[in-house]
Amino acid sequence: MKSEMKQPKAVVVGGSIAGVSCAHALLSAGWQVLVVEKSSGPTAGSPTGAGLGLDPWACDIIASWICDSALLYKATLPLTIDQNQVTDIDKKTNYTLTRDEEFNFRAAHWADLHGLLHSSLPSDIFLWGHQFLSFSISDDKNSVTVKAKVHQTGEIIDIVGDLLVSADGCLSSIRQTFLPNHKLRYAGYCAWRGVYDFSGNEDSEIIKGIRTVYQDLGKCLYFDLGTQTHCVLYELLNKRMNWIWYINQPEPEMNGNSVTLKVSKETIKNMQEDAERIWVPELVALMKATDEPFVNVIYDSEPLDRIFWNNVVLVGDAAHPSTPHCLRSTNMSLLDAAVLGKCLEKWGIENLQSALAEYQSTRLPVVANQVLHSRRVGRIKQGLSQADSQPFDLKCATSEDCFEIQQKNVPFFSSVPDILLNNNKIA
Ligand SMILES: Cc1cc2nc3c(=O)[nH]c(=O)nc-3n(C[C@H](O)[C@H](O)[C@H](O)COP(=O)(O)OP(=O)(O)OC[C@H]3O[C@@H](n4cnc5c(N)ncnc54)[C@H](O)[C@@H]3O)c2cc1C
Ligand SMILES: *[C@@H]1O[C@H](CO)[C@@H](O)[C@H](O)[C@H]1NC(C)=O
Ligand SMILES: CC(=O)N[C@H]1CO[C@H](CO)[C@@H](O)[C@@H]1O
């Protein structure tokens, strides 16, 4: 940045993973940053937070941002095996479809990852308890004014910046202002999920049981496929088991503010009874023992044609709502932030349009591919039909079917954007 220029300023709406990642990337690029987040504080950030998978490149980016990179490795567990298996509860058998022992991910809890990223940022850049309401672009198109409501006082304030970063999640109201007709697409299924905390109960029957039937817990990402349903299971650091069970069903009625459903005791009981008909008793016992399981309604959307308009740019789930099957969302959010930061640094505020154009052309092809691939993998695993083929029948799965469902075969799985390489070392 040229010293005679004033420091450019970004207003980031949303203080979840994408928002805090942008704060890191933009501060590193020499920008001033203000994060506007409606939740009252960091831990309240996402009530839906659970397990996340981080790929090696995402880990490197995080390590380059936080003060003590060893903390990342202390806060996550390795996931070195990606396994797809089939459970046939009627025949009481199971078999392995694919097993990749060179998987190189790490498992994190949402709150741990968020805490790690958030705690190494200056606290005065955060406006917690501030709800974004609207924005307007100045007549000369050089600045943007954001209106936000302060929850505690009810006051409405104006915040002015050079760039507005929309990190407000898959229901983004900023995206909505540019694309009023853009709709999320219901995937056809919802996910029950939960994290079972077994600290102090390491030797309980439940834990001994689950470790007997899923022997590689602690290093394996298990996908267990039933008939037109599947379940994901892996261990998190600090004695926690993360599980997700996808169920085909009509779209539930939603209020438009959230993709999680409040569930009654009755619904939880029904879910537990259904589980008995599909999963092994040891997994059912784990589900039953989990406090406060919740339901995520699964959405994605058709890839967008553009992710910036003038001086407003989308990142994270706002830019590419995705189904979770390929564990890409967090990776995509981190990469969005890192690439955006590098583009801003490379082009400078005087060439903001070129910077945003390079960000868009680097990210759009990758995220569009990954969103569509994840959609396809979800439909395969849920036994739903594809536009171009029959539903996947596990009993006569070909090696081609099994190719697609492996994490390592996600498009762009191991390609790193040029702008993050060479002279643009991230660390
Ligand atoms: C079942 C399931 C499993 C998943 N598993 C994984 C996984 O294994 N790996 C993975 O990488 N990802 C996973 N994800 C996705 C991941 O949780 C997030 O989607 C991802 O981290 C991207 O987050 P984000 O910051 O873009 O959006 P969000 O986390 O949705 O954050 C948006 C933020 O914006 C704030 N906000 C919204 N509107 C306003 C407003 N008007 N004013 C102020 N603030 C506002 C919200 O409060 C929120 O904090 C999974 C998702 C689901 C549903
Ligand atoms: C799978 O089969 C093996 C071998 O029969 C058995 O030991 C294991 O408990 C089974 N696991 C599950 C999840 O069904
Ligand atoms: C979409 C995306 O950014 N994917 C990246 C996730 O991380 C891998 C490296 O592990 C990159 O190669 C991908 O480009």
C-alpha cells in the first residue's frame, strides 16, 4: 500500500467462519476491518456448530493467520481415513465400499475453530449484537454505507467503508438485494446431528460399544450407507463424537431466518425409534445418549454467475450455499477469504474493480464445481435419482459409482489458486 493513501476500510457483515477469516485476510492485506455480527458474542455465534473437516490447505491458511500455529493442531484431531461402508441391518452385515488411508484432513469443532480464529484478532474490530439492516452505495460509487441496529439500545447506526463484504451465510440478505429471485434449493433431505460429549465417561458401555463396531474412530471419517439414507460419524478432540444422519423427507416449513429446526422431545423420541430400524445398536445408543440433537434442513443453490457488484462482494455460504457431503464449506470460506485478501493486496484500493474481478474469476469455477459435485454425492448416498442416471444401488455399485463418493475425487481437490503461491506466499 502506498503510504500517502489513506488506509482502505472494509465492513464485513457476519462474524462466523467466513467473516473472521476475511478479517484476518484483509488485515494482512493492510486494510482496516469492522465486523458486524448480530449474535451477542463469539460463543453465541452459531448455535448449530458441530464438527467440521479441514483439509491441509485450509489448515495452512489458518496457521498463517493465528499467532501460535501449534494451537491449530492442539485443537483438532487428524482424520487420516475416508471410508464408505454399507450397513444392512436386516441381514445384520456390513461391508466396505471404499477406504482411502491417505486422507489428510483434520476434524474440528465449530466453536474451537471459531475461537482460534477470533481470539487472534483485535477485539475492537468486532461489533457484536449489531444487526445489519441495509446498505447504500455512494453516488460516486466509491464508498458504501451500512445501516445496523444495536440490539442493546435499539439505536440505528451508519457505518461507512470502501468495501462491503457479505459473510452473512446461506440466507444472505445482501445477496438477496442483488438477486431477489435467487432461491435456495431444498436437497430432499434433512440431517439430524449431534455431538456426544463423553468426557469423564471414557469407559462407558456406549463408548466401548461404538469403538468396537467402528474401530478406527479417532482417525477415520465414516460414511455409513443404509437403504436411501446415510450417516456420518467421526471423533472430535476433547472426548466428543460427532454424528450426522440424513433422512429423505418433504421440505419442512421454515421461517426463513435459519436452516435449523427446533425439535420437541417427541420428535427426538421418534428419531431414536427410527434409528433402531436402520443402524447397529451401538450407534443407536450413541444417538440416544446425545444431549440436544438438532435438525439441519439441507439446502444448496444453483451456482451464481457473479459474486461481486461494484464494491460489494460475497464470501462463504453467502456466495455458494452448498450441501455438506464433501466437507467443503469451511474450506471454501477460508479460501475465499485468503484469495480476496491477496487480490486486494495485489491491486490496491485504486484498482478495486480489478481486485474483485480476479477474486471472482479465481473462485467461481472452483466453488461452482464443488457445490454441484457435493449435490451429486448427496443424491447418490441418499439413493435419489440423478438428472442423468438411475439412483445408485449399493448392492450392484460399480467402481465408477464408488469413485465419485470419495473425498479425494472432489473436483479441484488438490489444486491451489495461483495467487496463493509463488511470490504470494501466504505465511
Ligand atoms: C449438516 C452440516 C454439516 C456440515 N459439515 C461441515 C463440514 O464437515 N465441514 C465444513 O467445512 N463445513 C461444514 N458445514 C458448513 C459450515 O457449518 C458453514 O456453512 C461454513 O463454515 C461457512 O460459514 P459462513 O461463515 O459462510 O456462514 P455462517 O456460518 O452461516 O455465518 C453467517 C453469520 O452471519 C451472521 N448474520 C446473518 N445475517 C446477519 C445480519 N443481518 N446482521 C448481522 N449478522 C448477520 C450470522 O449470525 C452468522 O454468524 C456443515 C453444514 C451442515 C448444515
Ligand atoms: C461390521 O462388520 C464387522 C465384521 O463382521 C463387525 O465386527 C462390526 O461390528 C460391523 N460394524 C458395523 C458398524 O456394523
Ligand atoms: C474450493 C476450494 O477452495 N477448495 C480448496 C480446498 O483445499 C484444497 C487443498 O487441500 C484446495 O486444493 C482446494 O482448491
